Amino acid sequence: MAKIKKTIKTVRIDIDKCNGCRACEMICSAFHANPKYSSVNPERARIRMVRDPLKDIYLPVYAGEYTAAECMGRDIYILDGREYEECAFCRASCPSRSLFKEPDSGLPLKCDMCEDEPPLEEPLCVKWCINDALIYEVREEEVEEEEKLDEMEIALNSLVDKHGLKKLVDTVARMSQKG
Amino acid sequence: MRYAETGYNLEVDLSTGNIERVETDPRWTELYLGGLGTNAKIMWDRVPPETEPFSPDNLLIFSSGLLGATPAPGANRTIITTISPQTRYMAYSMMGGFFAPELKHAGYDKVIIRGKSPKLVYLWINNDKVEIRDASHLAGKGAVETQELIKQELKDPRVHVAAIGLAGENRVFFASIEQGRSSASRLGLGAVMGDKNLKAVAVRGTKDLNIARPVEVIQFCDEVLQYIQWRQANPIPGVMPILAVLGSPQEMAVTDEKWHTENFVWGNARVRRKGFWTEEIEQKWKETQESVRTRLISCYNCPLKCGAIISVPGISRYMMKCFSKLTYTMAAFSDLDFGFRIAQRATEYGVDGFSCPQVMAFAVELKEAGILSDKDFEGCPSDNEGRFFWLLDRIVRREGIGDVLADGTYWAARKIGNGAEEFAHNTIRKHEQAPLKLGMLNPIYYLMYSTNEKSNITQIEGQFPQAPYPTREEREEFVKDWIQVPNERIKEYFLKWEPRGEFSMPFYPGIKECCEIVDWMERMHYIDDSLGICAGLSSFPLKPPYHIHNYPVLISAATGIDIDEEELVKISKRNRQLVRANNVRRGLRREDDTPPADHWKKRFPEYEKQLLDAYFEYKGWNMDGVPTKKTLRELDLAYVAEDFEQRGIYKDGED
């Protein structure tokens, strides 16, 4: 397969600069409202602060992939005298917690770096963090060209995720026999 | 659909346990905006002047502002309103933090609390589910500790809690309500909360708040953020560092305290210590501050860092902002390390950082003068710092002399008698003021001190520079980008204002000029307090991002209610009169509009009378300080005029 250049968008998070104001959550929820900016609700944000001022814990976490099952991770990290649950660092929209789910439907949320047309200069959480705890960085990396899945494959993949390949194949086979 | 506001209040009766979600009248938003404005209207309608502060009929209102929780930076204030046990007038202290936005996301603009619970409880507002919960296990717990315990109990770190400490539970007249890094401290709101047996209000909300014209609001906010960045990078020249940038005075960031320690007064607001700030002290205090300051922190959706997490070795962490850093230190003639240590205990007890240190220093003076006896101080340690800790413990428990002192200097002095009144010298409307004693009368401050019912000078100061600039060139430079002024005249007054000579204090700015300046500065506070936007980004600092010309754009776009500048001015006047009216009905008159006699050394009684006469007229009040019928009618407040008439507040034949 051919090597291609891929743009990697990242946010550098400098926790020491975070003042805990949650503007990132607010503007994220506004950007993703429909119509855009028509409502605010940090609960819908794809970035959330793990915030415990008296323990000096200020940790912005971005929403990542949905996961169907919770993992075993319940470890405790002690960093610079501060105690974090392992889950604090996790981006997953996971059954073990309410984080990164639409409050009414429960559907998973995922950060899309504020994809927009025309594209924004930077994600809005970064723009609104004028204390520079969040810094947007773009770099290019060479990666193997990915095989693009078509729509049907994507749909089937999610069924495979949920039920397993064997069950899916059996079901399709049974359905096709019924004609 | 309602925009920017939720359109619902939560009505809680603690006597019966009844809880209701009540839709509000959208017309009220047009007339009074929200926050302080609608609080004042509710107090007017529902708390008649006969109501005692510690009566079940007194209301305690926790309100967001009209713009609270919208994308507007700094729109996070909670405006708490009740009748103050100390002044016996309508009190409205405010706090920043995270409470008001959370309340709005829970679906309410205000929580209106009435009645009195038979036992200690806390209120748990979780979207539509609202519970009155037992708080007997929280009795006597610290205000900070209580917030943590409730969050643990509710198993949700995203809950925000406003709580009282022991001082509130024991109805100390200067008890505060604490919440995260913020507190509503002035005028004893915490005592009313304690009287209602309400230990805390916890809130969690996950609902949307709608914006009427979203793109306009976001563009506006973008400009505000850009301006804040520019303004912080370009401090105003010619003023002290804490006033050169935006925000509440930057006491947590700045360690140079030469100005405060040498110009504010020590002890019981008396002793000025010129030459105090030596290099040695500077070094020591800087070390103290930097060693305990863990992080500078903000309120909801605000980039400014006016607060700090304070970690003093050996005692539990707490959060601090602004001037309480120095009030205890200076009241006790001690050092900054003591200040941070006692402030921790005071924050857990939940007391006001201006009144409490002054009350303690007052007690120490009375002891030294022989008015309080050894018996009153029985068991008190002999060292200076120990004595202050001891007094604090007695006051919040209302034990012995502490029970008398817990009512504040004014009431305590009257109880103690024997000449103690002379020592309660720093109050306005019976409420302790900032410890500041100056030389020459400042007519602008004279009017603000006299007439402002927020009763705390640090929160009514405004955007007109505190002192003239020495040269014409500097003044011209200053006015070049001074777009926040309501009109060009204000710039002229500043350009003409000299440190010495014909155009200097006390006679310049002149009477008319002072009226205009003070009226403008006060107006901006009234607008902020109704919108729930922090004064630190608007009415308080020089050249702020929000001002009278751009506020109408933001309010209209966020709410969908088209309000122009003229209308906004009218609303602010209406709210001003309504706050005044609440207090006039409770007996407030001209005599109450008096700064401490020793605030300035050089006083001009005749000139001060002319100033106050002119300002009353400018505000549309009669010479007693009562809003005239004409003023009230013009502002759609005919119902207030009628009430005044029925109560015989007007003299015969008055219009």
C-alpha cells in the first residue's frame, strides 16, 4: 500500500495554565448545538474538566471513541502529589459513566476538532482558552494509506462489533435462505 | 420560547416543605432585566416593611442574572437578596463562581426561599428533582467542608454548593454564604440562611439554555475576548498595578502591597503606617504569598484569575480572592502569614472579610480602653494573634462577649455602652466599611459612599480614574481610546481635572460633574447586577470590555428582546429606584446617607450638603432621599408612588 501524508491535529494541554473556568466546555456545547451556537449546555460538551479545586486537580479531557463495554481500569495514579482515577484520563464514552453522552438521548459524543465549512483556524476550546492551557498543533505524518470502507461495510462493522462476526454471518445466511 | 433566561423560578417553602416550579412573567424581563432588578421587584411585592430579617416571611433569593450561563464571558454572578439583620434594609450581596450557571442549566433563573425549616436541612436541586434533605450531620461543619461533604454524599463532583458555616448557623450578623472560590459576604445573608435552618443549597443542571440570535452573540463574545487579551497585555499607565488591568483587584497575583499597607488603616480602622513597606517586609510577604498560593483560579467562563487556592501547611486548603488577604493582617497589626492562617478559619466559619476583622479589632480597642473587662476576655490567650483566633471562635459561637460582638460594631457598641459607640466609627447604615481614612474630601467618593445601597465601597467604585493624571498630555492620551464613557462631557471633566489648583479636589470635578460621573458609575453596577456579569469586566475597572454602548447589542441578541441604549438606561434607573424604594419603605432617609465622620480629615459640611442636594435632585429624589412621584411614574413605578402615599411617606402636597 502507498504511503500518504496525513494531517494530525492535536491539542497540547498545559494543566499548569488551566484556571478552571470551563469556557472550553461552554463554547464546545455552543458550537455543536443545532443551529450552531443556538444553545449552551456544558453537559453536551466534547471536552470536560475533571475538576477538584481543593485537590488542585484541573484536567481537561476530550471525548474519544464510544465503547460498548467498560474496561478493567480502576487504577489510581498519583502525579505530583495529586491523586487521579484512571478513568479521569480516559476519552471513551463508556457505560461505566455519564461522561461524553448526550444528556437526553444518551448517545455518545466525540470531539471532531470543530469541523466546519469553511474550516476554523483552530478548535473553539483552544480559541476561548486565552490562558493558553490549550494550544492547537498541526503536524504531518507519513502513514500507510488506509483502505476506505464503503457505507455498507461501516454499517456491517458496527453490527459485527455488537454481535460478533459469526452471529452476523449466520443471521445473513438464514435470512437469505428465507429469500 | 424564552432566551438567555429559563423563564422559571423555584419557590421553596421551608416551613411546609412545599416546592414549586413557577413560570415567570416575560414582561418583567423587559421591565427589570433579571438578577438584582427582578429580585428587588419580588422583595417589593412580597416582603412588606414590617417583616423582620429573622422572620419566616423574609425571603432569601438566590438569583442568576439575565445573561448568566450565556456565552458572555464573566456572566456567572449569583445575586442573593434578603433583608439584612445588620442594616435591616434590603441586602444584595453577590458571588461569582459556578452556582448561577449551574442553576440555569437546572432550569431555573432564581431560587426563592421562604419560611423556616424545623431542623437543619439542605436543598438539593437536580434538574427537575428538588429535595429538602436532612443536614443534621452537617451541623457545625465548616462552609468549605460542607461543600465537599455534600458533593461526596451526592456522588457527583460537578455539583455546586453554596453553604454557610458556624457563623451563619448562629446568626452572626456578618455571616457569609460560601461557594467554591467565591462568597456572598456583605450584609449578613448567611445569618438569614442560618435562621431558616438552611445549611446549603446544592445544584446540578444538565439542560440547554437557548440564545435568541446565536451568531451575533458569538461574534460579540469573540470581540470581548480579543479586547480582554489586548487590554491585559496593555495595562493602563499611571495607575497602580492592581488597577491597571481588568478583573477584581489582582490581590492574589500581586505581592507588592505598599499602597494598601501604607494608605489603608490598621487596627480598628485608625492607624496609618507610613513607611511600613520596607524591603525586608516586601521580601518576607512575597515569600509567604508565593509559598501558600497553589494556583490562580477563575469563575465560570472567565479568563481572568482573580482567585487563588491557598494551601497553608498544617491546615486544610481554601480559596481566596481580593482583599481578605490583608484585612485580618491589618486589623491585628500582624503579618501576612497570620492573615492567610486566620482567613482559612474565617472562611470555614463563613464570615465577611471586612466586617469580621474590624469587629475583632474594635473589641481589642475596647479592652485597651477599659470598656471591655478582663472578665469579658476570660480564657483569652495573651499573644496578639492568639487573641484574634480566640475572638473569632467566640463570635461565631456567640459565646460570652462573642454574642455581643456577633451583631457587628454598631449594635455591639450600643449593647456595651459606656462610651463604646465612639469606637464603632467606621460604619455606613450600621455596616462596617473598608478600613480607609484619607485627607481631602473626594466629592465623587462622598456621593458613592453616601448613597450606594450595596454598602461596600469596593463594589461600587467605577470607571472614572480615582486620581487625576499629572499632565495634560497624559490625560489626552488616556481619553483617546476611552470609548466606555456615556458622553463626551465625561472626557472633558477628566481632561480638566488637576492634582492641584483651581481644578482640583474638593471643588473640581464640580457638583454637576460629580453627579454625572457618579450616576454613570452606579448605572453600570446596576446593569451588571441585573445581567449577572462580573463588575471586574464591566463597572469596576478602567476601560472594560462591556459598556453602556455595547451592552444593548449583547442583551438584544441574547434575549431577543430589542433594547436600545436609551431603554437600557431607563431600566437601570427603574431598578435603582426600586432598590431605593424597598429601603425607603423600611425607613431609609437622608440621615442614612452619611459616610463615617472620620473618613476624610478635611470635610466641608456646607459643600457636602450642596453635593447631596444636587445628587438627590439628579436622581429624582426629594431632599429626604425619597424618590418623587414624578420620578416613579416616569419609570412605570406608579405602584411604588401609591404605596408611599398610603404610608404617608410623602409630605402633604408633594409631587
